[in-house]
Amino acid sequence: MDLGDAVPLATSFPLPFRVLFLISLGILGWATNLHGLHLLGIDASSALEVHSWRNFLPTTSPSSRAFSSTRAPYMPIYRLFAGYSTWCFAGWSFFRLATRSNIMLVDAFKYIPVLSSLGVLTALICPYEICQKRERDAFIQYVLLLTLL
């Protein structure tokens, strides 16, 4: 194997996309955990104290009814994962097409991973009812609670 022909990882899969990929694995793990608890007959919303977020978040959205449902509390998380991973995969694919694994072009197209990450952050703090707003708000509240402790 000739190492001179190998494409560096930073060229084919730059750091921002690696971070976004790890976040998508975390979202998938969260949904899978809720799904497994549901299959075992464990009420995940009471075990994880999900209903305590109702005091702080509006409950008028259709996604809030789906999240508080005891039938499938994991489905909104799977939908969040699907949308998130589609966005990240599209950004990564566009980056790969633009650079064609050429080290010289990576610096010229470094804005693509930045825009992909910025799109994720924008969707995370978006005040509109898109991208599973109830779950995003619960996530932000949980992160803020952890940082205050």
C-alpha cells in the first residue's frame, strides 16, 4: 500500500463534519434508547422526567402532542435525526463534490462545512415551528440546566 496515494482524513471528512456526524449518532442513540425503553414497557417520559418540561414550554404545537404521547415518544426524535442527518449528508456530499479530494481545493471550499454547521445552529435556536421544535426546546433547556448545576 502506497501512502502517497492516500487521501488525508481532513480532505475527505473535515473536522466540522466529524463533529456533526458524532452529534447525529447521539441523536440516533437517544431515539434508539427511547424506542428500547418503549419496547420493554418502561414509561420513558416519567423515568426521564420529560413531562416536567411542560411547565416551561408551550404545548400548542402538533409535535408537542406527539412527544407527550405514550404510544411513540421516540418518533419525533427519529424524525429529528432524519432531517439532521439529511442536512449534514447533503453538506458533506457538496463538499466532496466541490473539492474532489484535492488538498489544494479544501482551503478554497472551507466555507461549506462552516455553512453546514451554521445551518444546524440556526435550526437549533429557530423560534419557528420547524424541525421538531418541542424536542429542540427540551434539549436546550436540559443543556442550560446542566450548565447551571
